[in-house]
Amino acid sequence: MAVVEMGRRERKKQAVRDSILEETLGLVSIHGVDGTTIDVICDCTDISKKTFYNYYASKHDLLIDICQTLLLQRMDQAIDAALHTERTLAEQLAHIFDDIGERNQQAGELERGLIEFMVSNLAANPAEGAGQLTQMNDCYARLYRQHREELRDGLSPEFCAELTVGMSNSVTLNWLHNDDYDAGSRYRQLADFLKSSMLKA
């Protein structure tokens, strides 16, 4: 009987967490990150502030959770899709960066706001930023480990992953701060550069 009760309790907690995440996404899409407050989140979710703080220590922690769930998971899914649909590492890199470029081109205010929050958090909060970078690096390292034999001699999957994340983040920053920036073209150039510099001829 105790096991059943624990299951119900956990399901209820997960339902509240899901509701907080869903309402916050809707609010950010309308009001932006800065315009979305804990008070409004609590009103829309019909919970007290005390209940909110049982799940998240701050709005910042909630947004980090959303970014990790939505954006980093999406990156992982793009790499999974490339691994299952393309054969060579060169084809997979082209697939991934085409996907990122298309998503950025189609990004609405919600996704753009979350990407901006995540990128700015890398610099503003070194400890959290390091954790985000580690997750990003791990995603790409998984890709490069699958094709270790295609990498140039002396290059490790981990090093290639770090370069990829660093350069990709640079393109993303330029896209965030310049409305005329052609991110799709830059991502394609980045894929070509990675292929020519890191892969065996």
C-alpha cells in the first residue's frame, strides 16, 4: 500500500512540475523572460509561492531547467537523428547544422528568448555555465566517438566536440544580436570548416 501511495504522490508532483513548465513557456512567449515573474507563474498555475519554491529555488533555476529540457534535449535529438539517417560523419555534420540553422530561422520569441537566456548564463554563472557546456560537449563527443576513425590523427572526439560547441555558440551569439545575420549560411560554412579541418581527406 505504501508503494502505491508513493507512486501517486510522485505523479502528482510531476503533474505540478509539468504545469509550471508549460505555463512558464506560454508566459515567456508572450512577455519574454524578463517580463515573466514568479507571481504571474503562480497565478497561472494556481499554486502558492510556497509550493513554487518546493520545486524551484528561483525563476532562474526554473529557466535553467526549461533550457536543459527543451534546448539541450533538442540538440541531443538532432544528433540522434543524424546518427540514424546519415552514414558518414561529414553527412551527419551537414545534417545537424542544417537542422540548427532551420530551427533558428523559424524560432519565435519564446525560443529566441530561451536561447539568449542560456547563452548569457554561460558567462554570468560560471559554475552553471560549465555544466551546460559539459552537456553540449557530451552531445557532440558522442557523435565524434562514433566516427573516431574518420578524425584526423591526433584529434580526440572530446577536443573536436569542444571546438564544435565553441564555434557554434559564437554563431548563435551573432544571430541573437544582429537581425540581419545570415545564421543559416554561417552554420553551413561552419559544417564545411569542421569537415575540412577535422576529418581525414
